[in-house]
Amino acid sequence: MKNRYNIALAVALGLFGMTATSCTEEALKPTVLAEEERTAPVLSLDGSYVFAEETINDAMDLTWSPVNIGVNVGVSYKVELGKVGTDFAEIVELGITEETTLTVTRKDFNKGLLTLGLQADKVNNVEVRVTASFANYSGFESMTSEISTVEVTPWGDPTAFPDRLYLAGSFQGWDNSNEVTVLEPIDGAAGEYQGFFLFHEADTYFKILTKKGAWDSQWGERGDADGILDPNDGGDPDALAYSGAGFYKIYVNFATKAYEVTPVTWGVIGDATPGVWNDDTDMTFDPATSTYSVTMDLNDGQIKFRLADGWDVNLGDDNGVLTPNGPNILVSAGNYTITLKVEHDGAGAYTYAYTLVKN
């Protein structure tokens, strides 16, 4: 009987021990918080940031409180900038980290502001958010902080923009690797570009690229044309569309993403013309022949052809060949019909020829 009692007691104690151990392990096991109890990161930012050339290479820390879901499953944090009021339709990513502090240079933060189109040297507002993702555990959806609005004054860093912009369109065969159809930066204007192009079709479509040969760098528009470029953010933007053959000036302010496409014409200028060297006499374009012409009186003197009332694109006679920036053309007094023929190779390269017929 004694042995039976001892065995029963041992079994009972063993079962109690197993139960106690199980309860202890269950009590110590981390508990996933209910969705309404989880807390997203909370950003801690200064009220305002002013960016200047002398401090542009300094580091700055962006900090936030950790996400809390009740268990530690590995978290990565992504910090993003967005334009105020756009619901982060266009995003600039500042970085990803597993810590609760991201160190970035003021140069990169400033570049993000310019990329969003905020104007340099002016007080702007920008939205900042941090998103916590659980890459190693698909059971949790990402959690995003409340959006923080911060006052910023960007610096017009000339290195924050592409060296040039590229055009691909119906007027040059949609060649996104073309090195001729480019917008060059305007001297002294950070982020501003322009170029002149012949649209030889009645209806022309094109897009702007920041990288040669890369469609993922394309910019166009969405919805109603509003003069503001939209990026390829997962879906191709619409092409920019224009009607009417002829020369156009394309201007882009890549800081604000504003663009303009303006029809321009060739003119005759020089001391042999009524406007001397100050004002052009405009020529009329015939799209059927890609020829510009004008009938006018000339004095003894010199002339040149120039585009859009400026000297960016001008033509002169170099040993019988009409060339950009060529020598002035000598003429004698009389009434002339002047023609300028522009030939386009379909890829963006041009050749020119002219005639002076005395009437």
C-alpha cells in the first residue's frame, strides 16, 4: 500500500509540475497587441529647416519613437518627403533603417525638396512621414506615422539637378537614347532647361527624360494639361501633345516641374534690315516645304538668321554653307525674297539652306 501511495503522489506531483510549467511559459510568451492597441512611430522634428551653401554638407538626424505591436519581429523604417496637400502622390525617399534615427546629409534632404518642386530661397512647407514595415513577418501590415508638416527654405543647389534633360517623341522616332534632342541647362538658373525643336508633324507627342535611354525616368502629364510635369511613378504618364508643325521652344523648370512649349519663328536681322541688330523681321513658315520666307527691303550691309528673337540659335554663311554661329552674310541694297529651308532627318538633326532673290 505504501508503494502504491508513493507512486500516486509522484504522478500527481509530476502532473502538477507540468501544468505549472505550461502556465508559466504561457504567461511569459509575448502577446500580439490588438490592432487598436498598436502604436505607430511618432516623428520628432525641428519646426523649421533652412538650407544654405555653407552648411549643405552637414549631417542631420531625423528621429522617431519605435513602433509597438507587442512582439519583436524585426522592423525597418522608411522616411519619406511629400508635397503638402498631395497625399504623397509624389514621394522622395530619404532612406531606410532598422534604427529609430536616420542620419542624412542636408544636401540630400535639400535635393529632395527641390525634386518635389519647392522653390529655392523661399519659405515652403513639406510633409514628412515614417513607415514601419515587418519584412520578416507577413502577418502584420506596415504602419505609418502621423504626417508632420515642416517649414523649410531650400537652397538652389546647382548639382541637385540633371546635367541635361532628354526628349523622346513622335518628331524624332521615340528614340529615348537620342543625344541630339536634349534640353540644355540655362546658365545661372539652377534647374532650368530649354531647347528648340522642329515639329514636322501636324500633331506631335513627346516625353521628357532625366536619363538617356531610360523610360523609367520619363515625365509627362496626367489628366487635364496643367503645365506641370508628372513622373513615372508606377504608371506611364501621358505624352505631352501639341498641334501645328513648326519650330518650338521647350522650357522646363525642374525645380517646380513647370514647363512651357512655345511656337517660335526664324527671322532676319542685321544692319541691312529695318531693325538693324536690335529687332528681327519675322519669316513665315510653310509646313509643306519646311521653308521660311519673307519679302523685304535691304540696305547695303550684313544679315543673319536667328530663331526666337535671340542669339541662342543663329545662322550665318560659312563658305556657302549655312551653319550655326556662322559669319554674317553680305548683301547689297534692294528688295529681296529671302527663303530659309530647314531639313530634319527625323532624329533631331538639322541642315539649313537659304536663297536671296532680288526682285
